[in-house]
Amino acid sequence: MSEPAEAIGKVKPRKSRKREPSPLDEVISGIGAKVRLMRTRKGYSLQQLANVADVSAAAIHKIERNGMVPTITTLMKLAAALNRPVSYFISEDEEGDKPAVHTTPQARRTVFTSIPGLELKSISGPYGRFFLAGAYAEVQGGSESGPGPTKHPGEELVYLLEGELCFEFEDETVTLAPGESVHFRGDLTHRWHNPTSKTAIAVWMALRPI
């Protein structure tokens, strides 16, 4: 049977295939959710965050709803206002939204540090979702935190497993032996060093400021 006259020469449109989201798409789409999560944790309204970050409330609203991809400048402003590194907003969280993170010795991630002789391996969950950070620390003999004292927000707790570590505070010096610990507020002026030639091993915890 022949085709109806009106159908001759017409081509049926093909249904377009929906493109599968790429890893990059997933990272970009996660930026807004992370901005909103950290904003609400801080107790900021859109306008309050806008004032602190020097970014318009309308732009933040669009970013949180994935209606706009922030420029690197905008993302840096938001990161600084929310006290988080830029990497937190663009890194892939392999643990998803699991409430508990299990870390084996083989899975410990290297934590960057600019201090020579200090090696840190993370024993805690991803940055941003947890306030407590922990690391397995190896401090080479003679290593120190720096030429001068420092202070910062948050708290630190150090439990020594092997060797010896010395912590100097404003009016006190604490020398740790294996099995001993020291817990202090980060805004207390402090410095540390390994006074021996042997490597010291410690569990080093830090409470991140909200």
C-alpha cells in the first residue's frame, strides 16, 4: 500500500538522547549544595553571607540552586567567608553522604604540610563534612613547627605513641613521653619540636572552627 500523499518526503524527527552526566558535571552540580550546607551551618542568611563574602545575595541564591556556575574569584570569596578551602567545593567526595567514614591504614590520605620533617596521613573523614580532623603523624628528629610561635582558631589534641615531643606555650613547656597527651586551644601562642634524633609518632587531632 502506498504512503499517504502528505507523508511523502517528511522525515520523522529522532528522539534526542539524554547525555549522561560526566564526573565534571557532578562536581559542578555539587558546588551549590556545599555552599548552602556551609552557609546554614554558620547560621548565615543569604544576605549575611553576601555581606561577609562581598558577593550579591542573588548570585549566591543562583549558585545554591545550580542556576549559575561561580567564577573562580566568586568561589574564592565564598570559601574565605565560609572558612573552607576552595578545594572543598570542587573535590569529589568519595564517601558520598555516609554518616560514618571507615579508614584503613592503606587508605590514609596524605595531608599537605609545609613543615619539613613532618608527615601526616589522614585518619578522619573529608574536610567540610566533619569538624574534627585527625592524622597519623611522623615527626623526624630535630623537626620543629617553625622558627617562631603561632596561633590559630580551633583546638588541638596530640597523643604520643613513640618518641618524644616538646610543646612550648606562653608560660609553660610540656614534654610528651609515649602514652601522654596534650590538649590546647589554638589561639594560645604555641610551638613544638622533636628534641631527639629519633622519629616521633603521634595521633594528632584538630578541631576545625565552624
